Amino acid sequence: ARDARRGTSGDGIEVRPTIPERATSSAKSRLAASINYLTTHQLQEQVISETTSKYMAPENCMSLNVPTINTPIWGNISPGIRAQELKIQKILKLLTSGITAFARSVDGMDMTEE
């Protein structure tokens, strides 16, 4: 029998609620509200552009650069795959901008295990 909590997204992808196996103590209510809003609402293109240009990856952090497909391969990929790849690159840009912003906020702290 199908789980009543499951559904499908507009893309026909099965969606199941996730229940964390473990969690830490609660975040402050304003922070939690911001996180919940940002993860459930689409950002405006202007906000995305401003954020990604403000928090560019440092030149010595190569792993924060979003990979792209080289031009000869890009020319042979179907339009549907290109659209998917561009969406993934957009998500990765936002993610790396967030990581960069976080790293700058803790700059000076030693974040490596010794």
C-alpha cells in the first residue's frame, strides 16, 4: 500500500517527507523562520546575481569553483540536458556563495582538525 504521506511534485517525482534521525537543539526562532522561508521560496534573479557576485570563491579555494562542461561537449548535448545542467550550476553557485560567506564569517578561526 502507498504511504499516505507521499505525493508527487509537479515534475512527477515522488516526494516523501523527511524525518531527521538525529537533530541538535533548536535554532533561535528568527533564524529558524529565515531558514524555513529561504528553503521553501524561490529567490529573485537579482538577489541571486547580487549574492553570487558578492561572495565569489577565493582564488586559493579551487574546490569552490562551479565546474562547467567544455564547449565541444556542450555543443553535442540535447537542450533538455543543457537545461538540467544550467539548473545544477545555478544551485551550485548559490551553495558555494553560502559556503564562501560562512568561511568569511569564521575567517581567522582554524577549521582544520589537528
